[in-house]
Amino acid sequence: MKPDDLSIWAVVTADQRNSRRSVDRVPEALEALQSAVGDRFRLTFERTAGDEVQGLTGDPGAVVDAVLTLTRLPDWHLGIGLGSVELPLPGSTREARGPAYLAARAAVEQARSAPAHLRLLGPETTDAGTVGAGFYGEDVVQQAESALVLLRALVSRRTPEGWEIMDVLNETGSGAAASARLGISPSAVSQRATRSARRESELGAELCRRLLARAMGVAAS
């Protein structure tokens, strides 16, 4: 399959909350997203409005990593739209069009009052959030949305110390190495990992990837 041959794409749109009363967080978000997802987004994240960023991908794992990245940063509404896009793809997400973009626009607007400030919509999802019969199945989009909401709610409780231990464990691969890196005991590493819900968040992320892959008709990544 060629990179542009997908039937279903994911558009991730993030809108900064309370932007009129806070600093511009778009540069910080773009830098973090580039580090987290890199070229796994076919159209990379960029500023599409004053306080909004958007990108396009066919990779379910990249969607989950983008959600986690934007959850670590403060004050973002997240809208994810699934669907087709007009081909050939342009060079910028600001120039792209199609049902996935329309779904993402509706999703980010609804995210303002949604649990965990996140919505996931497909072209056949109604404003009430009910998925009709058709290409996406009866409820796979709703299942993926529920999993993402729960994952976002879980990891949003992490302290900076909790995110740090996740980073170090991911980089070093072991509690002993993380202990040496941070200059704390292995027991302290284990306690921090437990408080940050490391295993639970890993399981949740895997569930999100699998459900998104089903919704997008691709292999889980």
C-alpha cells in the first residue's frame, strides 16, 4: 500500500484552552509533537489558526502518542476525525480537505464540554455521538473514543516527577538503570512508576491503538 492509498485517515486537531488569558503554547506543543511522532504524521503538525495545531496520519499508534503528548502539556482540547481525505495530499495540512477534516473540526468543538476534553468522530458519527451502521461498524469509533478518554483521564493525574520516571524508564529500559540515572533507590523508582500508573497506562495505550486500528482498517502499530 502506498502512503497516500489509505481509505481512512486520522486528523488530530488541538485547540488551546483559555488562550486569551494565557501565553501562546503552540510553539511548545509543536516542538513536543515533532519529538513524539516525527514523520509518522503524513502531514506534520502545524499551526492552523491562532491557537490551534493540526496534523494528519494513517498510523493509529501515532494518534495515541499525540494524545499522550498533548495530555502532558496543559490546556488543550483534542478533536480527532476519522475518514477519507481528498487526494493527492497537499504539502500542508492547512490545504487538505475531506470528511476526516470535517469530523475533526466538529470533534474539537465538542471537546470543549466533553469528558477529558477529547472527542473522536467519524463521518457517520452524529452530534449526539452515536455511530450508525456502515463502514466503521456499529460501535468501534465509540469504543476507541472511550478508551482514549479513559487513558487521557488516567495520565492527566501524573505529576512532573511521574512523567520524568516514565521518560527515564522508557529510555533506560530497566529499573536499575533508572535508579542509577536519577540517583535514587530501585524501590523509589518502583514507587514512582506505580504512582504514575505506568503499567495501566501502557495497557490503555495498547487498547487505544488496537481500537483505532480497527476503526481505520489498518494494522495496529
